[in-house]
Amino acid sequence: MEKEQVAHDLALIVVENLLEDVDENMGIRQYSKEAVDIYKKAKETIMKELD
């Protein structure tokens, strides 16, 4: 499996786990933005660690 795919898969797992704790009152746009931000940060961190 290539490094980019591994980082992507692990970042999605991070997003899933962190968003379980998100407040149910959060609107869908805010929720989506939060998910994307978490994904980008997680993937960047994972890519650095895989190097």
C-alpha cells in the first residue's frame, strides 16, 4: 500500500473518532468544515511520521 493511501486511511479513522464527540447541535456546514480540517491536519501529521 502506498504511503499516500495509508495516510488517507488513517486520517479518516482519526476524523471518525474525533467527530463522535462533536455536539449534536452543530450545523451540517460547521460539522463538515470541522471534519475536513481534522482530516487535513491528521493526514499532514501522518505523512510526516511515515517519512
